[in-house]
Amino acid sequence: MAERRHKLRSLGFIALLPITPLLLLVSLPYSLLRMYHKSELYAEKLRRAQEKLDLIPPALTKRKRSLSICASNSRRTKSQDASPFFKLPAELRAQVYEYVIGKREGIHVVARDGRLNAYRCQWSAALELPARHDQCWNYFCNGSWAGISGVVWNERTLEVMGLLRSCRVVYTEALPLLYSCPTFLFHDYHSILAFSASLLPSPFSRIQSIAINQSPRFFSYYGDQNISESHLNHHSLRGAASFSRLHFEKIAVRNSLLASLPPRSGLDIDTFIGTWFHVFTLLHSVHGLRELRLDMCSDVFETGYPNPEESSYRRAVWERIKSELDGLRTKNGGMKVLRITVRGTGKMSELKRLEGEQDIVRFVEF
């Protein structure tokens, strides 16, 4: 039996001899390709490709057709005279739209999984306290952020799409209010970038109220179970500007403003807070902006650190923010509310001085 198996094995080797050169010819390119993918040359190529994605925004995507009716296109709406709603004066219809959309009600804007998601804020503005958005995240997310794989999102919406889809006349009348009425709440650089990229310049410039603070999920990434703290700290302000996630998540870009964002200069300040260079450039283009709120932690302003680099960084952060906010107030003369809420402990002379000299800073001890 063993001898028979030996003969069969020998015959198999003999049968393969004629096609051995062909097998080598086929396998050689594959082997060379594997060697190339493990080489430093290929790693350098990937690094350069990633740098290109970091620095260049995706190409503009043109919508196949306009969704609203305007004087510049040939499409027309059918008469809605039979509808009791359209017999109301335009001012009353606008009040109905504002009631449905929510005047100055908070809307969380979050970019995840290649989509922009919008959720109504669960924090009551009537409390007149710095918002704690942990209840908002618990409302829309089942599971602990500490275990990222177990996160399940509730499919909640703004519940205004039914109104906008009812007819094209309603869509055309209500759409401007969809951007001018609510307060848009942003919690990270990528969500601000993706949101501004997805809108045409006209609706983007209609936004009147924006609030920026840190997402509570940041703390869960680092094992902190107290996710109620959501103010911007020095960690959330760090980072070089990058378009890589827009490429990776294939976000449709319709705003030409992204191409004009300041390029990465290579300077230390750009490496530290380059993301905020982009954020403030985008805010300058929101011509309708009337309210801007930043909820920040006092550690951003603490400069008495033994590490000179850390102290220099934090001083540069505040100087940059202060300069940009002054520019926004000068450019946007109609801005009524521009406030930084700073949360911290102890007596901080720099913050107290700023609070006394500028009405934009409010210091809250906890």
C-alpha cells in the first residue's frame, strides 16, 4: 500500500514537470508584488497619498437638479389655492414653519459612517445654564461608548421632512427657515467640515445660531464614565487640519468654500490648532450669523506649566480664538450674542480680567 502511494506521488511530480515553468511565471509577479507591498518604498507612497488626501478637499459634486423653485429655472408649481393653508398670509405660514422647525431649538449635527445625522437637543434652553449634552447622547445612543463595538444608534430624525416633502411650494418657503431658525450644535471638527461641505453656499450663509462644545463621547474613549462634561478642553482643540475623512467617508461636497480654506503651513501653531483655522474661516462665511457660543474648559487658558511648549501652545490657542472672535464681531455687525462660557475651578486672574473687560466671556466655577 505504501509503495503504491509512493508511485502515485512520483507520477504526480512527473505530471507537473511540463507546467512548472508556467506556474513559476504566474507566481513570480504575485511574489514580487507582495515584496513591494512590504517595502519602505510602498509605505512612502501610501504616506504621500495620505498627505494628498489630508491637504486637498474632494471635488465638487453637482446635484442633478434643483429641489426648490426659483425664478432662474423653467419649472413651475401647480396652484395650491384650494388648500386652506395657502390662503393664510405668508407671515402666518412662516410662523407655522418656525413652530415645526423650532426657533432657536438645538440641533446636534454629527457626521458618522459617511452620513450627516441631525438630532434634536434634549437640553432645555429655559434653564439658562451651560448645556450638559450627556442626556442627548443617551437619548440617541443605546450602549456604552466605552465599548465602541456595542454602540447602537436610535434612528431618530428632526421630524420636519414630512412637512418639506408635502409639496414643492412648502419646500421652497420653509427651506430657508430650516437653516435660520435652529441653533446648530457641533461637537467635533469633522462634523463642522462635513456639514459645511454638504451645503451650497447660499443656505450655509443663512445660518444664524451656532454652538460648539466637546462631545461627551470623548471622555468615554479614555475610560471616563462621567460623560456629563462636554466643554471644549485643550485636547479637543488640538490637531492639524485634514480632509482625509471627507475622502474616506465619501461625503458629497457642494460648497466651493472648502477649496479656499487656509493650507497647512507646517508651523507649530498650525500643527497644534490648524483645525480651528478652518473652523473660523468657515464661520467668517456664515454672513447671517447672529449667535455664536463656545463652551470651553479653563484648562485651555492655563499657561503656568513647567513645559514651555505646553504653555506656549495654550497661550497661542487663546490668542488665536480671541483674534478670530474679534474679527467675527467686526465683520458681522449684526451679531447680537457672542459668548464664551468657561468652566473651571479656582481664581484665574487672566479669566477674571477677560470677564471684566469683554462681555463675551462668562466664567462659571464648578
